[in-house]
Amino acid sequence: MANGSGRPLSPHLQIYKFQWTMALSITHRIMGVGLAVGTLLLTWWLVAAAVGPDAFARAQGFIGSFFGMLLMFGWSIALYYHLCNGIRHLIWDTGKSLELPDAERGAKIVIVATAVLTVLTWIVGLAVW
């Protein structure tokens, strides 16, 4: 595709057809940010436990609040997403599942596995708590 000057236009989202692999690539980057933020929250909780009872009570109070639990839920989604997507990339590194239908099936498996692992973790975690 070219503009009036005869130079080609750079492709953009209006040109590309939606693909699962594209969506997972974008989501992987977003989840990476969420994983980093959640890890900082977890680190704060661990450091507070080492500092003393007052600091730990403050951290535990925040993490145990509705907002803190929501953040931890998001962190667990990001954690399992990166795990499952990383396994998919390891499979690709072997040269398998690189054809588009296989790659799209793998993307859907990543989404389902992330949801199942997250829900199971929270069910077990809340039952133990």
C-alpha cells in the first residue's frame, strides 16, 4: 500500500486481521508489567515480615483488603499466563506447532490453562485460609 508520494505505508492495526497469536503477544507484554508490580507487592509483604510485627500487620492488612486481594488475583493471572505462554514458546523453540492453526490452538490452550490454574489456586488458597 502506498500514499500519494509513492512510498509504502507502515502497516497498522486497521490493516492487520485479528489473530490469536497477535492478541497473546500484546497481552504477554501487559501481563509482564502486572507481574512486575505484583512481585513488588509480594516483596513488600516479605520484607515487612522480616522487619517486625507492626510492619507485617500493615502489609497484611493491605494485602488482605478487597483491593489487595484484587491485586493478588491479577498477579496470579499474570504469573500463570507467563508460565503457560512460556511453555508454548518452549514448544515453538523445538520447531513444533509453528503453523498458524497449531499456533492458534496453542493460544487458546494458554488462555484456558491460565484460567483453570488461577481459579484452582484461589479455590485451594481460600479453602486453606
